[in-house]
Amino acid sequence: MDYFLGTVGRYAVFQDASAPYPIHAAREDGAITTTLAATGNLAVPPVLLSSGRILYVDSARTAWVAEPDLSLQVALGAGPVDSLYDGGRGDGNREFYVTHRFSGFYDTFVLNVDSRTVDRLLGHQGYFLP
């Protein structure tokens, strides 16, 4: 049994209800089905972003940002996290994400859309009000 998480762009996103809780995306025409995470984590639900990307954690609680067709899949370097937040958009070429770590701190990351790289913003570690 799969949980329907929502849609991003032309993709529906699902998470399997039984271990190892994989996260899948399926294009609406059925032509493409991808596995974003072979082992997901039900305790930290994925965040479906308005940009068409998905923010999620795997079984090790590592945060990832991905496009449903896997043309982009990048790990955020924040160690084990217990919450994910959409931090908004920048100038059209940047997206911001916030993760909450078990230590109680928040980390802010920026995805540079053009270069398809993710950087942690130094000095933006602390508290975040969603």
C-alpha cells in the first residue's frame, strides 16, 4: 500500500506504507516511474516544493533535494535531521531549504539552480521560525 503525498509538476509522489518505506514518483502518463529513496523515513515526511522539486530524508535521516525524474538529486550536508522546511525562493536561480538537526540547531542551504549545486549558508545556523 502506498501513501499518496501529492503532485509536483507532472509527477505524483508516493511513499510505501511498509518497510523500507521507499519514495516513488510516477509521471501522470505512466511513462516514467522513479525511486527517489529506496529506504525512506515515515517520521519525516517529504516536502513537495512549488518549483517541482522534492525535499526528503532517507533511512539514515540524510536530507536530499531531487527532481522527480532524478535529473537532479543532491544530498544536503546536515547530518541526521528530524524536520524539513521550504525556505523560499531567491532571485529565480536559487532555492532555500532549512533542516532541523537532532542537536536542536537549524541549517540553511541554498540550491544554485544553474550550477545544480547545494551550499550551506555559513552563519545561518541557529533558530528558524517557519
